[in-house]
Amino acid sequence: GRLFLFCKDFKHVKVVTLDAWLRKATTVKIEKVTKDQHKTFAFVTVSSKTAEDEAQFRTEMKDKVYKKKTIEVSRGVNRRDTFAREEAQTQVRAKRTADESTDDPEAKKSKHPETLMDLRKKKTTERGRSVSLEEKVTPLLTYPYEEQLRLKAQFIMMNMRKIVRDMKKACDDARVQPPVWATVNPKKMVACPVETIVPTPKESRTGYRNKCEFTIGFAEVPDPAAFEIQGETTADQWPTIGVGFVKLIRENEPLVCEPSNVAIIPDAMKEFCSVLRDEVVMPLHLEGVCRVYSRKSRNGVLRLAVVRHSEKCKEMYVMLMTRTLTPEQKEWLRDALEMMMAKTFGDGVKIVGIDLQQNDAVSDALDGDSKNPPIFEHLLGAEKINMELLGLSFAVSPLSFFQTNMATTELLYQKAIDWLEHGPDEWLGQGLTKTVTPEESPSSSSRPRVVLDVCCGVGTIGLTIARQLRARGTECKVLGFELVKDAVENAKENAKINDIENAEFLAGRAEDTLPAAVRRLYEATPDVDVSAIVDPPRPGLHPGVLEVLRQTKGVKRLVYISCNPDSLATDVVRLCKPAGFDGEECFVPIRAVAVDMFPHTLHCEMIMVFERRPHYEESSSPWPPRAPRTTQDADEAGNAEEAGAAVDEEMPAANGE
């Protein structure tokens, strides 16, 4: 008795209108007509529900035209009531239960192929779920490394297509002609060619973190009454005390688990956590001198330990965060830490210096509360740790930024420097009708060169550029810009340590210091050749910095190192969107590469190089190259990034993480 009717002209037709028309168009008695107003189909139930009436209805409706389109009639299937539907649902439920109950992670991944975006969403939505510390810190540890690279390359390609879509939308909203690279098939195109992802060397895929923040806390929520006990207490009056990572937050109390099984932490740091707990934290806590801080009740003083580790120099530097200490508490703590400095950790690593930060803010953030800033004090030993990178030596203070994976950082920086100096292998640009030769590239100019190092930190990449370009006989100067004053002082000191005189570093917000510096630069040397390299924090570059780079016409090439591809996508649109006036020259993405700086995690670094090009409305050659449509094509090409391009998943809006 139930029949399915399809007609394109059914769309937007109300059910009462169609019901009246059908009753006039057939002699068969109709019991019910159901239809969604915006759909192109309807269901009709004839009254007698016999095969003869159904056949007669089909005959009368055959080749019947509603408005201008022919009606098609077929047997209606009630999917909710059919045995086949119920059987299929039963099978799906059984399969899902079997998949969830299996203990084999490889089996789960093979049955449910996941993307990096799926895993990131899962980590966000399941926050608060009780998982092992290893799974929380290194969610990709059980994946083969080649699979990790595939997931990250795929994620980067998705982001590159998102850049094209976002640029097209931004130009449409502003009513300006979009650049050529954003106009050809934006759903499938990537912003620029992407090289094969750079892997971390095999020997550096575990134990690679050179900086960690270890929380000092409890394994369970402590009883606030225990803090009221004066003097000594016993261990059974407290939950287990730990120095490590927060595994879970319960009742506003972070529960701490030691990192003994976390693969990306060096053995020296793991041993440090155990020694700090057993020989400093536990004795001081049980004696009642310095209790461990409870975030729930806000009792106690011992909060956090920030540790830097230099594998090449066999050094470790510690900064201990506490609440405000009395002179007696500080003396007790100093004596305990001084005894710990005499020990060696791992394969001969020594603690070379210890700092103290007294911080009464609610959170454990290192920058504290602006209304009640933390008090910083050097306690013992040296004031900096020595780190070696690309043949240079760097003195790094506790709060200065320094890349966490030394081996892969060298690959990342060398790639960025090579692109800044020589450019990518293929010199293609927006609106160009010919290939640009290396002689025509910005780096080939005989004019004096200046490299703007934005977000320079302690000067790692800027000083490396200054050293390498000078060694190649290029007249070059590096101008570094950094917000953290301590980092700028470190950068100046590092320039002296490495005997580099062609580098200058300025403290302050880049959006404030950069325009004046560039203005003075052009006043002193009008024909200077300027390029820039930026390495911003996770939120990306400040809009003011992006605007200065856009407006500084002398900057012909820009290399962007990103630790967050999401914020990079937003910055590319702001940097490259045409303003719409005649003769405009815009930055164009030329080439990109992903760098697996953080194996076994969901994070990935990326380098993208831009060059300033005229904003032509047409191009004689397609830009950029089309990604393969199938995974098989990508496999034949042998490129991991092309394999990622074959996946059509959409990226969500960019956000800062």
C-alpha cells in the first residue's frame, strides 16, 4: 500500500497541495500523503493496500507530468519497520561493540582509519576522561612512525586547501579580485607545492624534549584538614606525592603522575623527578617546613619545576616555582636543593644552576598575575644553560624560548635558511608567464642584505643566518625583534659568545619596534635588499606585524616557521590578500614543507616561503599544481604530501591552540 513518488517539481510544494492534485489525478482511493515541503519526493498510501490498487495507481501515474517534470513511481519501503533494516542495525551494533571491546589498538586503527583532525577532536571532546599518562602525552606512540608521518602530511595538505578556500572567501567578501592561486578549483587546489614531510632522525624520536614543566602535586585529592597539622606528619596521612605531569583534574585538584614511562622525556629528566620528590619535596613536606601546594584548598607552597636539558653539554637547569616563602622556608629549600646539585642524572648530566620563582597567582602560569607579578631570584650555580645548535653555542635563561627537539630543529632551521637565501627549487609565482631563474630571485641581488628576524627568541636562527651568510661572502646584517627582554639579552650575549658582529637585537613588541627599525634602515641605506623570517608563538603573528610586512615593499621574500598550522592559515590570508589597487604587489605562497618536530604527538611544525609578486588577473599557466585525485596516484608518485592531498575531508575554522 505504500508507494514512493519522485518529481523534481515537487520541491517547495506543500503536502496539502500535492494531496489535492493526486486525488484528482487518480481513481484509486488515497489514504495518506506524506511529504516534506522542501523535498523532491513524497510517500502515498492507498486505502485498500492491495496489489491490484497499487498496480492501478502505478498505471495511472505512468508518464504523468506535474508542472513540467515527469513523476516516477516505485515501491515504498518503510525503513523503520523492515526486517532488513533491523537486521542491518543489529549487525552494525554488534560490530561496533566488538571493535570497542578489542584490546588491539592496531585492529582498531585498521577498522576505523582516522585522520589527525579526528584524533585532535577526540582529545578535546574526551578531556577529563581517565586515560594513561602515556596515552595523554603521546597519543600516537602505538602508531608506526610511517603512519604518523602520513597522518601529519595529510593534515598539512588539508590545511593548504583550507588556505585557498579562506583566501577566496576573504576576497569575495572584500569584493577584490582573488590571486590566481586561489581561483582555480578552490575545493581541490592547495596554496602552493608541498614537499615531502621532514621526519625526525630515528635516534631522536624518543627522549627528545629538552624542556619540561613538572607539576608538584598529589596522586589523589588531599584532605584540607591535613594542612592544619603543625609540625611533622607521616606519609599515610597524605595521598601519594608526585613530581610529573597532570593526568586528570578531579574536584579542581590536578592529579599528578610521574613520567617514568613517557617515551619523549629524557632519562635524566625522569630520574630528576624521582630525586626531587624523594630527597627534596617529600622530606620538606612531611617535616611541615614546605608543604606541597594544593590547587583546591590553596594550601602549601611547592608548585612546579621547570627543567631544561642540554644533551650535548650534559647540563640541566632547574627553575622551582613556589608560593611566597618565609626566610626560614627559603633556607631549608636552598639547603635541600644544594645537596641535590651534587648528584648526576642519566648518563652523567649535572644540574648547573637553580632559580626560584615565588608566585602567588591562582594558576601555575610562569608569567604569573599582572596585578601580583612573580618574584624571580637566582639561588644556586650558573645563571644560564649552554645549548649547541648548528655549530653555535647558546646561553639560554630559564624562561627564554628554545626549540624542544634539537636534532629536528637543525633540519628545520637549515631548510628555512636555505629557502631564505636561495629560494625553493621551483621559482613559480602568481601571474608569471615564465619560470623565474635563480639569477632573477631576490637573493641574487648584489645589494647589501638585511634579514628581519621576527620573534627571534635567544637569537638561534638569526645568528645562524648571520654566520652562514657571512661565510658565503654575502654582506648581510640581521635585525632581531623579541618581546621577552631576558631573551634579547641572551641573544646579545650569544652574538658575543659566537663572535658574530653582524646581528642586532631589539626588545619590545614587534608591531611597535619593527616599523621604526625598517624606516631607519631605509634612511641609512635606500637600496638595501630586505628579507624576513618569522617564528611566532602558537597564536601566530600579531595583525600589526603582518601589516608592517605587507607595507614594507622592500621585503621581497618571507620565510614563515609555524608551530601551529591553524594560525598559519589565518596569517596567510591576512598577509597575501590583495587590496585591489592597480600595480599592487602581493605576497604569494611559493612552497611549503611540514617538519615532524614532535614524534608520537599530534603536533607538527611547518615552513612556508612567500615572495612578493605583481597581482595579475590572469595567468597563462595553472597555479599551483593539481594534487592527485586518488591515493593510488599519490602512491605511484611516491609523495606523502600528495597522498594526503587525495583526502577530501574539510578543515574546521582556524583557531589558536
